[in-house]
Amino acid sequence: QAQMLLDLNAESARYSSDGSKIVYQDWKGYEDKWRKHHTSSVTRDIWVYDTQNQSYNKISSFEGEDRNPIFATGNTQEVFF
């Protein structure tokens, strides 16, 4: 049965290996994902959602696009994007 966990636009969401966290890229508005060197208020950022504490933590700070996040194998802290 489907269950809504987040009430926001969470793209490329992935669970950590223990299921305690979800890493995702946000989606603030339309932007061509193939546009190079773009910076604006709608570029994507990477966030981690803690399922136990129900808290969000933005982990990217680059002004351009941050996309395609994944957790390091067997790790709930280290994220690659």
C-alpha cells in the first residue's frame, strides 16, 4: 500500500541502508536540467530527511544545480552528488 512520507517535491529520493534517512533533490520550479552553468532561485539542492526525528537538513551549498544524490554504500552520513 502506498504511503506519503514527504509533502514536498522530492526528486531522486533514496533511503539510507538502515532506512533512517532519505536523501533527495528538491524541485522549486521548472528549469531545463541540461542547461549548463545555470544559477538562479530554482536550481536544485540536496537535502537529507531524518525519518525518526522528522527533520530536514540541506547539505549542498553550490549556487548551481546539485542533483542525483546517493548515500555511500553502507553509510547513513556520507552522500555523493
